[in-house]
Amino acid sequence: MELSICANYLQKAELSDKSAYNIFKLCKDAGFTVIDYTPGGETWEQQVVSLLKASEAFEMPLEQSHAPFNRYRKLPLEDYKLLLDRAFEAAIRMGNKQIVIHGDDYRVPKDGEYDAETAMKEMYELWAPYVEKASNNGVCVAIETVFEDNRAKDAPPNRFTSRLEELKGLIDRFDNPMVTCCWDSGHARLAFTRAGMPDAMRALGSRITSTHIHDNYYNKDLHVIPFQGDIDWREQMATLKEIGYKGNLTYELVYGKWPESMVPEFLKVAADTGKVLIDWFNKT
């Protein structure tokens, strides 16, 4: 198991140098060995070139990236597909082992009701051509664990794949070993409860090929480093080992904006924390 980080997070820090080279150097110096990075925008192709150069210079593979999701942006479908086209092409060019997606872009019709069968059909049809392109190029498509959000208490469901049977169902619908699951620990904590996380992980089993590691508390999606929330990390690592997990430990941090002087120290604390988790995994 290698220690990885979604390094796009450092674009939010107050860094005077946000080049791929400097970001890789900061992560390497802290103790990370693998990079997760998602290029985007009109300069995505130039970013891919810079990322590959930095990857070679620091001997840090670009093993994972994240496709855009449209649940919150509500882009027209054709505009959204253009972003997906770029993301999947970038993943292939970077030699990613996998690209993470959300299976939740189904929209409940206005004045309509949530329909899991319709959601399954729409999400399968949306992702099928991308799955084909990725798998033909040796890239897994890992569908991420998500949770119900923006929903009033006791309101009907509205987010497809936030329930275990829907997530498993969408993965299995493709009947393709290159369609897998990204275990997002923070989202899983909210979707399945702290106590229910191990059983959900066991139910997904070998489908899990990647992780987004972060912690939370008070039932909020906080994306903080482990031990800052209430997830039982010894249990998480033991259960990952139990199901035969063979992927990396990848941080997905989102919020906050670190001053430049604190970035190296923060990354070192994050990496040292990850090494504790990997040590627990190895000793289980």
C-alpha cells in the first residue's frame, strides 16, 4: 500500500509557486509516494504534460484522478460531457490506474418522485461510453461512495448510489472488472453510520480498488485528516485488510487554505498520520 494525496488541494494553499514541479516536491518531501491529480480547464493538455514531467522527475506515479460531477453545477448535458471527455482523456494520457466518478447525476423530476430504476438506467447510459474508453486503455472506473445531502430530515431519497444496494447495483450492472468502487471513508461514515461502515465495506468487498481517506464528526462532510473526527481507523484498516484490499491510501482533503509557511509542516503531519494507518494495515 502506497501513500497518496489528491494534490489539487494544494492549489488552494497560499503558495507562491503552484507549478506541478513544486507541488510534487512538497508532497515528496513530506513522505507521499504517489500522486492523485485532476487537470482541468482550457489548459488541461498543458497541465498533463507538466504533471508527467514532474511525475518522472520525482518518481511519483500519477495513479488516480477524479472526473467532474454535475450534481451541484447543473451544466447542460453536452457541456458536462465535454468536461468528462477531457477528464478521461487526461487519465489515459497520465497512465492512471483508475479514475473516480460519482454515480449520482440523476435528477429527480420537478414535482416527481425519486425512481431508482430510472436513475440506474440514466447513469448506466451516461457512463457506458466512458467505461468502454477507459477499460480499453487499462483504466478502472471507480464509483465513489456518496451520501444523501441537501435533504430535509425524513424527506424521500434524492441521491442515487447513496444506498449500498444502488452502489453495488450500478457497479455490477456494467459486468466489467474495470468498473470498481472508491471507498470514500468520510462519505461512507455519513451514508452507513460509524458502526455500519465495516459491514458496508465487506459487502462491497473486492469491488473496492481505491480510497478517498478523510475524517469527520457531527454528521458533516468535513474532509479532515484521520484522528480529527470519530471514524474508528483501526477498524477501517483491519476491514480493508480483511477484504483483501490492494490499492493505495489516498487523502482527499477539500477545505481550508494553508499559509505557505505552514504547508510543508501540514503535509508532514498528514503523511505521518497516513504511515500510521498503513502500519496498522500491514500488521493486521
